[in-house]
Amino acid sequence: GNSVTQMEGPVTLSEEAFLTINCTYTATGYPSLFWYVQYPGEGLQLLLKATKADDKGSNKGFEATYRKETTSFHLEKGSVQVSDSAVYFCALSDTLTGGGNKLTFGTGTQLKVEL
Amino acid sequence: KAGVTQTPRYLIKTRGQQVTLSCSPISGHRSVSWYQQTPGQGLQFLFEYFSETQRNKGNFPGRFSGRQFSNSRSEMNVSTLELGDSALYLCASSRDSNSNQPQHFGDGTRLSIL
């Protein structure tokens, strides 16, 4: 079956530090890949997506490249801010027999950014 | 453009009761999916509805059911509540039922079982 593996958190960084959150996946088909962010007390917000190999998703300074050869979709940001503190989820949506839309999530990585 | 709206935001129930949660998708979105989020199991897929039909179902017991109306609004029902059903229930909508489409989430309904 499909699965997503994320690095364990929490990740604690100083403001303006470089961020990498690793994500690898296992899928039977040709998945689309997503990063979502969740702030306390809220639902998930779509951060970025990539739908095919070598696509780069980017938004708000965050980037991730769909690497089919390494089955990875690592999230990066060059300079984090305190406001980036949240839980980040990597997810995939695979083509399903008969169609449909189902997300498989990683366990989430909590990011704490300190001044 | 209004986002996904879930009601109520919080619910407290006791074991054995049943509960109905509601979700209004983004205007124009026809696919609605439901997820359960718990500290132990993380985010797990419950089911997806598209054009009033259930397209996919996760590995949850039959106590969990749902439906979708002609205006794409969806409800989820849980019967005979158990302590383990305490969770944040998230609804997500997308334009159609295609794996390329990003899903947009509501803020969830937090269900607590006493």
C-alpha cells in the first residue's frame, strides 16, 4: 500500500536558519505530492504541491521538488521566521482504481522557530 | 471566496450516543472527503463523496457513515460512540474526484467522548 515517511520532530531552529524537512514515499501508481501546514487549533492549509516527477512546488518561500528516483519530496526554506512555527505534513494522492481522491499522510513534523 | 466550513467546532458526547457532523465545501467543489486526526494514529482517511456517491472508504467500522447532498454539502455520522472516537474530524473539498486536485480543509470538529 501507499505510505509516507517524515522525519521525527520537533525541529527547533533559530530565526533566519535554513529549514529542511525530509519526506519519502511509497506508492503503487503515479502519485501527486503535497505539503500541508497546521497551526494550533486549525485545520490543514495547503502549502505546495507537485503532480509529476521533477516538478517543483513553491509558496511563501517554501520549496519542494518531486524526485521520482529517490521517491522523495523534501520541504525547504532558506530563512525561517517565528511565524513558520507549526506542524508540517507531507502527503500523497495516488491514482486509484475506479478513480477517487484520497490523501495518505505522514506523521507530521513539528517546527519551532525561536528568536 | 469562502473556505470549507465545518459545524459544530466542538462537541461533547457520552459513550453509546450518536453524532452528526456537517461540512460545507468551497463553492464549485464537488468532492468532499473526511479524515480523522488523533495523536496516536495521525491523519486517517474515512471516506470520499462525489456527486452524492461514496467513491472511496477507509478502514473504519460501519459505525462511521456519511452522505452528500445535491448541493455538495456533506454530513458524517458516528453511531454508538466509543471513547476511542475522540478526535479532530476534518473535512476537505476539491473541485473534482481526481488525485491531482489539492484538497482544501476546514478547521475541523473536535469531538470529545466522556
